[in-house]
Amino acid sequence: MIKKSALPLGRISLFLAILVWLALLLVDLVRIFGMINNLDSGVSEEVTWILEILFFIFIYLVYRRIFWKNKQSDFLTLIWRGVSTGLFAASAGLLTEVIYLALGESKIGTDPFLRNVFYHINFALTSAFLIFITLLWKHLILYQKNKQVVNQWQVFEISLLGALFFVFFNHNNLDYSFLFGLTILLVISILLAVNLKWIPYLNFKEKWKTLLFLFLIMGCTVVLFYRVLDSGNEGNLQINLTDNLFLLALFGFVFVYGLFSFLVTLFNLPTSSVFEQKLTEAINFQKLSQSIQPEESEEQVLDILLDSCISASFSDAAWIELNPKESFQVKNPLRFLDESIKTEIRSLLPKETQSWVPASMTEAHQAQSIRIAHANYKSALMVHLLVNKSLLARIVLIKEVKEGFNKEMIGIIGTFARQACISVENHRLLNQAIENERYQEELKIAQRVQKALLPLKLDHPASFDICAYSNTADEVGGDYYDTYQVNETHFVLIMGDVSGKGTSAAFHMAQMKGVFQSLIQLGIHPAEFMNKANGALSKCLERNHFITASIFEIDTINKSFCHARAGHIPTLWYKAAEKAADFISIEGLGLGIVRNPSYKNHVQEETFEYRSGDILVLLTDGILEGRKETGEQFGYDRIKIIVEENHQKSPIQLQQEIIDALHQFVGGDGMIDDDYSLMVVKFK
Amino acid sequence: MLQLERTKEGNKDILRLIGEVDASNSVLLDQSMQEILQQGATFLLIDGNQLGYISSAGLGVFMSYLDDFSEQGIQFAIFGLNEQVTEVFKILGLDRLIQIVPDKSTAITLGNEP
């Protein structure tokens, strides 16, 4: 940022201007004294002219500073300042007249010194007024800048500068060169005077005020001009300050531009409302096209839309009908009319407009002008608002005159309506996007949490190898597996499957883990575990949900395992001795299906002995039900065969075989539409 | 894809399932059964002849009505299931709580048993 100098230029200029004025006065008084006493004062004309020029320059600097500081002020404030300066100068002049009239031929009245003082005072005020108004006109002319105008103004300024120093060549004689210079300056003034683009921006009231102010300014100008002519003809003066090309040119410029402005403002009065109307429409359009802020609602957009439509068409009354499907209400759906009249008019409108199904897209976008035969209202305009291909609302505008809606009104109302619909659509899409993003974030968090629920390490002793794998269909899922070391010789394995998939299954999976981790510490047997688990889960499962589970308690000393199955996919048991695999068959109802103590009659446990080389494969139904494009499922038999053929491999390898086979079976076009999990145990 | 067809034969309401029941349409099954119960059915049969597959969501729907059936004394049976689907019911253990019969005639005679 360039810091403007701290020097109060305005004050310095003002000070210097006053100083110069005093010098002018002094010089003239000296001259008069010399003339009275028939002495040669020794002060040449040039001194006065130089002082005069300096005075003009300093006054110009003072006012230029004022204008620069008040750049943002509106026209009227600045014009008013011009008026007040003018009134001050003119009244000073008139007052001087009056004083001299009163004084008449008295001693004081004829005193040349006093007369001179008054002359100088009036000269200063007149110059100040003219220079101020010139700068004011400059501000107005350059309101809408383009290259041409700026160039023209610069030519004018240079010419004025020339006129300022012209006095040295011309000595203030009204000869041909003087008149020539004056004419040139007047012509340029007229050329500049067509730049009146600031006038349409005034509203009706402001235009009247402007007319008054311009009238006053021109009045003051005329008064001051006559005074100048008067005092010029007096002949009493030694040096005529005011027969100056510069000042006269300014008189001309001020008057010409003032006159043009006055006339144009006057003739613009009848049509000023059109411009104001256009301005209001543009503002309304901008309001409608702004994104709906978080604090605002769709209702507010419709509110603004209704108001805009009414004002754009000068309607006498209007209402808005909202599609009953919408969840929000419009607080004031009726404008300037009551419910009964609305119902009357509604019945006069075409029947198709009663329904909320848009007949066709193009039709619905336009506004429809309708003639109605009502006592008070003779024409109506119906506007449809379409959002995302469905009808959001209908606006009906009515007027007391026939054919009250012209093409232009229909056009602008259509534009408003479309813009409002876009705003509403955007608002809804944005909300959806935000919700989706939030949802995605939540899912990611859930995924992280759930990953932590499955064990990283599976407890096992040296006597068997174990591995497990789980894959969710969505970000989170309902499959569960876990292990627990009771003591050095007893281990528990469990696999569970919550019905369904996704977030609600994931929640229940977490509950299952809690139940398992608590109950298993009690050292209870599998069937009892299932019974107690059923009791616990019955309290927290949702209505349509159940959990299946398979549990194994392995005794490595006795080489046996005790097993219970609660509705879960049967476990595959490969017996090394028979070199064959079979699914363990044992009855058991899923958890959460019978939510009372009678559940214990629906579950059992059985103990089996195992041998070295035996393999247990626990699964969930996702593996079983993975299917091809044809609809054929992976099925029990394939798993059986894979295990039999790969029985010599380690659990990890066997697990991989099964998963690879599953994916190969399903192929690119098939589906594994569920969570799937797998646990392989190989006894050494 | 799931289609549901309701018919009535005498005092028996029959709901035919056509297609597959999974998580996305299990709510339709739920709604249908809700409607049937609200209309005061006393004997509900599910025709599963054209049911290709049922997921745990679908099973959950049936299971959630078991209490209602026993409280209101409504007779309930499913018939015509293919092998695969029957197997699913058996593994879960639902076959001990829901009557699953091979065909319609057997299902109808259930009502005549004392």
C-alpha cells in the first residue's frame, strides 16, 4: 500500500490560497493608493496576473483534495455542496449590492479601498464556486469512463490551462483572439455535456432533488455572471480580474453542463420508473441465484420468488401452491387476497392444472397466461416450478385488467422461476453430497473399529496350526471368529455369522464378541455357552436378526474336541485315517430365534476324538453361497473335494486354495454377495 | 427380484413367493405378512415353489413372526421349497419351529388335523 504523504495538502493549499488572495488584495490596494496619490506604485500588471493564476491553482488543489476524499459520496451530497457554495457566493454578492445601495453616495460608499476589498472578496468566492462546480461536473462526466471521454476531458483541461496563461498574451482585452478562445472552450464544453450517464441511476425522488439543486446552481451562476459583468463595467478598477478567459470559460462550462443536466433529468422523469424496475429485477435475480445459505431454507427462496414475480408483473394478487409431497410449508402462500377468493379463481383455472404430475417438460417450464372470468380479476399467469423432474410448486399471479401480462413480464418471470428452481436443486444436491460424505466417513471409522474386533493373533499351542480369514461384503460386516486359551491344554475356537450384512450386522458382531469374551471365562461347556449366549443376545438383537455360531473346545491332552452348533454352517472334518472329509452333523437352533429359556432344548453338544493330521474347516455361508453367473452355488461338495485333495498342505495354504477356488468359480460375472470367513485348524 | 402373490382359499391365506428374498426386498415380505396378519388371518401358507433363494434377511422375517403366530394361535406352514432352500431352513434349525411340508395338499391337510 502506498502511504499518502502525511502532509495535509488540502490545508496547505488552502493556506497558500488565502495567502495569495491577501497578496492580490494588497497589491491592488497599493496600486489604488498610488493612483489616488498620483504615484507610480511600481507594481506591474504581471504581478497581479501571476498572483491570480496562483490563486486559481491553489483553489483548484484545495477542491481536488476534497473531491478525492469524498470519492464515495453519492451524487446528491456532492451536488448539494456545490449548491451551498454557490448560495454562499451569490448571497455574498447580493449582500454587497445591498450594502452599496444602502450606502449610496456616502463617504464610505465611494471609498475605493473598501470597494476594492469587496470586489476581491466577491472575486474569490465566485472563483471558488466556479472551480468547485467544474470539478463536480468533471466527477459526473467521468462517472462512466471510456477512452473517448477521458481524452476529451484531457483536451478540455489542457485548453483551460492554456486559457489560464492566456492573460499574458492577451492582457484581458476582449478582442478576437479572446472570443476565438472562448468559442473553442464553449464548443468543447458542449461536446462534454452529453456525458450524463449518472442521471438514470437516480430514483424518482432523487431526480426531483437534483432538478432543484441544478436550478439553484444555475441561478447562482447567472447571478454571479451578472455581477461580474456589472463590476466589469464599473470602470473603477485598476485591474480587471474577472475579464479573464479562464473564468469566463468556466462560467460557460458550468452553465452549459448544468442546463443539459437539468433538461435531461426533467425529461427522464416519466421513464425513470422503468430503469428502477429493471434495477429491482436484476437485484431480485441475483438474490434468487445466490446459493441458499445454511440458515436459509427453500421456503425463503420461494418467498423471494413470489415477491419478485409480483413486482415484475405489477400483479394485484398472487398465491403459491406447494406440492403436498414436500416436507416444508410456505408461511404466507397468499398475497393480497384471501382463501375464499383464491378458491373461486382456482376453480376457473384449467382442470389439468389441478394435478401434480407435469404433463410435459417444455410445457411445465413456461409460464402460462390465462384469461379468467371473475368479478374482480380478469387475467392470470400460472408459473410451474420444476425441480429434478418433479413439480415442486405452482405460482399463480392475477391482475384486475384483461391481458395484463405482456411478453416481457412473462419472459422475466420465467427466468426468475428457472433460477429459483436451480437454487433449490443445488441446495438439495449439496445436502445430499454432504450427507454422503459424512456417511462415507462414518463407514471408514466403523471399518477401523471392526478390524480391531477380529483377533490379530490366534491363540494356539504347538499341537495344532490354525489360520483364519474374513472378508466383508460392504465396508463393515457381520462375520466373527475368535479363539480363547482356557489353560495350557484347553482352547476354544468360535466362528459366528450375524444375519444380514453392513452396519447393523457389524454392531451385532461387536455384541457377539463381547458375549463370547465374557462367557468363555466362566469355563462352561459349549451347549451351556450357547444357551447363555442366546439369553444375552436375545436382549440386544433387533427384531429380524439372529446369529449363528459354531464353537469348539479342544482338549489337547485327550486329543478330543467338544462341539456345539447353533444354526451355523456345519464344520468340515477331514479325518486323516479315512482320507475323507465330512460335515459334522449336529442339531442346534440359531441364536436369537427363540428368545426364552426353552432355547436350551434346541441345542446340544457332542465330543469327538481327533487324530494327528485331522483338519477342521469352519466356514460362514458366504463361501457356500458364492455363485456363478448361472446361479449355481459353490456348495458343500466343492469344499469337501478341495480339502481332501489338499489335506497335506498347511492351514494357510489350504485356506488360500479354498479362497482361490471360490474366486475362480465365481469368476468375473458371478457374485459373492455376502461376508465370508474361513478358519482352518490342522492337528499335528 | 421378488414378486409376491396373495390368494385365499377358504379360511387359508396363501402367499406365493416368486424369485429371491434378499436384504433389499425382505422388507416387502415383512410388509405383506404384516398386512395379512392385520386382516385377521388364522391360517397362513407360504408357497415356495418358485422361490429360488432366501438370504438370512428373509429368514429373519419369518423368524420374527413366530411369536405372533403362537400368541394369536395362527397356523403357519411353508410348502414347495426346493432342496437347497429346505437345507437352509434345516441348518438354521427353523424346521423344528416352522412346519415345512413338501406340497400344498399336505399343507392343507395340516389344518384338518386335531
